[in-house]
Amino acid sequence: MINWIKKSFRSIDGYVEKQLVDLLLYFSFGFILVFTVSFFIENIINVYNFSVAITLIYAMLAFFYSMVKVVRTIYKKKKNAFLIYQFISNFKGKYYNIYVESLLTFIFLMYTMATIMVSNRNLFGIVFIGAILAKIYISILINNLGKILLNKKVEAMYSGKDIDVFIDDEIYKDSVYLINHLHDSVISTMQDKINSEKMKTELITNISHDIKTPLTSIINYVDLLNHETDESEKKRYIEILEYNAKRLKTMVIDLIYASKTGTGNIDIEMEVVELNELVLQVYGQFDSDFNKMGLEFEYNDKRKTVLMMTDGAKLSRVIENIFSNIVKYSKPNTKVYGECDVVNDNIILKFSNVSKNKIEVSAEELMGQFVRGERSRHSEGSGLGLYIAKNLIELLGGTSKISIDEDRFVYEINFKVTRKKKVK
């Protein structure tokens, strides 16, 4: 019972005017109860004016706690604690009908109250009815203020602005929150669209740049080949043509594959794969490239057997792209580390290498299309490797992240372990 009384008292909140009326009603019920009980006790113990003394003490305590609550509200919310201040300060000519309506309602309720006072001599009844009428009027004012503030908020949004509005009412607070959320969503959507258009422009620019180099080389060497008579020079030109043709083919294939993985337009065929074996098999394709660069691959399989349900071919492509990236961008004669472990039902696969050049872009940017670690774009490749890897990992139900510590580049893949339910 005591806890319920405390909880009810604490729940009285809002504008000062509303609090005063709610506190009056709250303590009025207590007043009736205290007076009734104390009057009953007075008749039993036969102490004159006992009920008057108790109810007076109760009234003083009620006044004290009410003032403490109101003062705290004013201290916390300052001038916004007062409904009448907010209502008047938000006045605009176009809202005059709301203010006229509020004024007429006030006059009507005051007339009603005056009529009741003339025809009724019961002081407690007059106070109680007055509190009810005041509560009704405060609710009307809050509702009218809510209309004004929501209208101002929507108008500001329409003008491309964002203004903060304050109303001390739970229903309208929710409405303001939803409008703010809508505003943020619209801004976010617009920003995403701008970024998308920017990426499309960059995509066209980068495609033009990356395809132009081998294509120009092919055209030039075909022209040279047509006019060359020396067989050894012809052979050299053909080798260069073959190299650039393969390079161009790789770019086109990567571009198509990037488009498919980016839209999810790719088939996934699940199978049981042993991850350590898969990593080492893929590494075998790059062993000679590592040796040429003087790179030493050190693989730490903390779990000797890591079985997972995935698309082996797609995951192989991911690891191929990572190793290809390592070969292109690693500092010669350095160590490359690989690690596989299972932690808290998560399969974690990590690769790290020392970059030969300073990494000039952020980890987030490196996951994008046509992005390379150095902005000068001197290195070969489509710049789609990590983008394709990220998309494939997400299609396989995993996550990936890049971390950069000075010249060390770390790529981490995370898959959730799926366990079979035991059949009872």
C-alpha cells in the first residue's frame, strides 16, 4: 500500500499548473481518508479536536511535499516548466483561432465555476469541482500547444530546417520523437542517395581509368605489330598484348562479379567445409608469388579441425582475393600471418601483412568499390577485390572488418557457428 502511494506521488509530472491540480486531487483523497480515520479515533479516545489536529498536520505535510515537487520541476526545466509561458511564447498570428478558442473556453469554465459557487456552499465540493475544471482546461491548453508545436516542427522540416520543440506531455513527446525520427530517416535517405550518385560517378570514372590503360596499350601494340618486321620484337609485342588482354579480362570479370555480389544475384550452394584445409589449399595457388616477393606465410590453426556449413567455392574466392591483395600490397621480405580459431561460438579467420606503401584511406573506404590503399593508383588490379570479398562474406552469413595499425593491415572474417539440434 505504501509503495503504491509513493509510486502514485512520483508519477505526478508535467507542467507546474498540471502538477498543482493533480497534487490537489491526490492529497484531497488522502485528506478525506485521514479526516475520517482521525475522527473515528477521536470518538474512541475521546480527545477533543484530535481529528482537526491530525488533518492540519496532514495538510501541512501535503503542502510541503507539493512545494518541493514543484520547485524541483521549476529548477530542472526553468521557464519551460510553465504551460502558460510556453503557450503564450509560441503565439503567431496564423494560430489566432487556437488562442481565441482557448480564451473562450477559459471564460466559459470560469462562468461555470462562478455559477457553482453561487448555488453551492460546500467548500470541499467547490474545491474538488474547481480542480476538475482546471484539469480539463489544462488538458485543452496542452492539446492546443501540441498542435502549434507539431505544426511548427513540420513546417521547419518542409523548409529543410530542424528545430527543437519541447512539450511536457507523453503523447506529444512521442509524436515529436516520431517526427524527429522521420526527419533523420529522410536526411539519411537523401544522404545515401547523394552518396550512391557519387559512387556511380566515381565508378564510371574509375572504370574509364582502369580499362583505358590496358586498352590503349593493346591498341598501340597492335599498331606496332602491324608495322614490325623483326620476329623477336613481334614476339615481345604479342606477350605484352596477351598480358594486357588478360588484365582487361580480369577487370571485366571482377566488375560483373562485383555487380552480382553487390545485388545478391548469385547462387549459394552450401556444403560442409574444413576451413584450415581450404585456407591452405588456396594458399598453394599463391605459394610461388609469395616466394618471389620473399613473403613468409605463417598459419596458426588454433583449432586443428574447423568444420563449417558454407559455399566452399565462394569462400575460396574470398580467400583468393585476400591473398591476391597481400601479394600486390605487401612489403617484400616480410611475414604474413594467418590464424583460425573458434571463440564463443564464432569462427574467426584473420590475415595480416605489412603494407609496402603508406595506407592513405580508411578501413571503411577500403571495403568500397575501386579503392586501393594508395590514392595515386599506381598498383595494378581492379580495386574490387575486398569489395567482392565483403559482399560474398555477407551472402554466406558472415561479417568482415579491416583494421590498420600503422603499416600493418589486418583482415578479419567472422562466422557464427551453427549447431545441429539433438534429436530426442
